[in-house]
Amino acid sequence: MSLNTIDYPTDDLPFQLTPYSPTIGGEISGIDLRQPLTDDQVEGIRAALLDRKVLFFRDQNITTDQHLDFARNFGDLEVHPFAPHKDGYPEILAITHDRDHPGQENGWHSDVTWRQQPSLGSVLRCIECPSRGGDTLFADMYAAYDGLPAAIQELVEGRLALHDFEGFRARLRKRGATEAELEDFNKAYPNPQHPLIRSHPETGRKGIYVNAAFTKHIIGMEREESARLLAILYHQASMPEYQCRFHWAANSMAFWDNRACQHYAASDYWPQIRRVERATIIGDTPFYTTEGPVANMAESPFRGRIARQRVEPGHSLFKS
Ligand code: SIN
């Protein structure tokens, strides 16, 4: 599997980039998304995304077509088969929460990992936000992987996990879907097996690629042991040292790399309204390779210090 070389013109970016945390998140200013992006801007954003994993934009009073145009600079867009879309825009996922529909994206996840080819990235735009709360948190899955004890890294290497869209099945039933219709969805979207640790196709960095929303179990592992190991991996996303947090305002946007980070939408604003719209860029088939990161990559590796419990095979966490 060959990995692309990244050319990251850090001192010469065609916009200003303000990092949020040492490894994840960066706010871009000096770009007006009402205008088509130049090739330099697209390349600069792509490179900044590979380093920061999520990019933020403010005050982008754009149309839905301009939102789609921005996302299309980075790949083809998918149509979500289960979630409601904006009228007339099948590629825009409309996510609205209010008194009768409390927030439900408050679980760490990477988007659509129940697909054989999950998303490369998502571009979310805030239409209306609560007066307080409703932030989205992002966790750096490279740092989360690097922070695992060596024994766990060995245990997970090369293993696969099964992913499923179970949460959506429940929502579809609520909306009146019949069992026959659900069976058609099961056939159209068969459960994929993805590596627990994914090599990023562009950076070559290894990151945790299981999430509590869509991962069911580890292939070839006894269910209880699989659940314990997954719990350790899921826990990594909840470490504040690996995170950044974005506070929304109307016309703010976030563009995240689903291959390198997970996100969590805080559901702390009920009964206020929170309305966001998402375009989702199609990705490729996840893979794992022992090859290291690409040579000339500019990146911000995690350098924090985290006191943690030693976890070894044979530890009670692994006793079935
Ligand atoms: C999502 O999970 O894609 C939505 C995140 C958010 O609403 O902040």
C-alpha cells in the first residue's frame, strides 16, 4: 500500500491558522467560503487538516450550495441512507434538536463506520445554536493510540472489529419502518470489518478506529474479552489531553477528518434549539500496515504526560 507524500507549506499558508490544542484543532481565518477556493487554498486546507485533524471557520454566511461546493473540493459526497436530509439536498444531513428531539450525537464516534468505505471527512455548518452549550468535542485518535500501553498496542495490532448501524435501526423502527424494509437495509449495508487500528491513507499515522456508537465486537475474540478491550480503546477518546472543544455560533463551520479523530456533540442545552447541517465526504476502505508515517510530514505529535494504570495481558481486565 503506498502512502502519499505530504507537502505542508506551514510558513506559507494562504490563510491564518490558529491551533486549538497541542495536537488537534485549528481555526482558519482569512478565507471567504462564498468564493470558490483557489488550488492553493484547497491544498493548504488539506494539509492543515492532516496535521490538525479538525479545522474551524467562523462567520461563513454561505448558501447550502456553497457548503456543498466547499466539501466537494475534498472528494465526492455521500447520501446518508437513514438520517433525514435537507429538502432538495440529499447530500445535506439536517440535524435538528429541540424540546421534542433532545440531542443524541453525544457519544464518541467517527462518522458512518458501518459503511464498507466510511467517510473521509465531514463538513458541519451551524444554522442555529443554543445561547449556551451544544459544543462539539473532538479527540485525536493518533494521540489516543500512542498513549496506549505497549501491551495493548501489541494485543490490538492487525485485529479487526465488526461495525453495525444498530442505533439507526432503532430510529427507523420509531419512524415506522417495517421489518422487511429493515432487512433490505441490512442487505444494502452489510456489516463491515475494519481494523481496530487504522493506518491513515495520507499521513501513514496509526489511530484507534473503533467507536462506541458503531463497533460491535472484535473478530475472533471471546465476547467478554472483546468488550473489555473495546472499553479500554473507547476510553482513550474521553481523555481531555487528546481533545479540543469547539463553541458554535451561527455560520460557524467545522471540517473534520473521520480517519484521524472522533467527535462528540454535547447535549447540554435542552430544551433550546440546535440546528446544524452536514455534508459528508466519501472515504476509502480502512487498512492497517506496519509501515510508519510518511517521511516529510509536518505534524504536531502529542508530548503531554499522562499518569495511567498499567494494563498488561493477564491483568483482571483480560480475565474472562
Ligand atoms: C455529528 O455527529 O456528525 C454531528 C456533530 C454535531 O452535531 O456537533
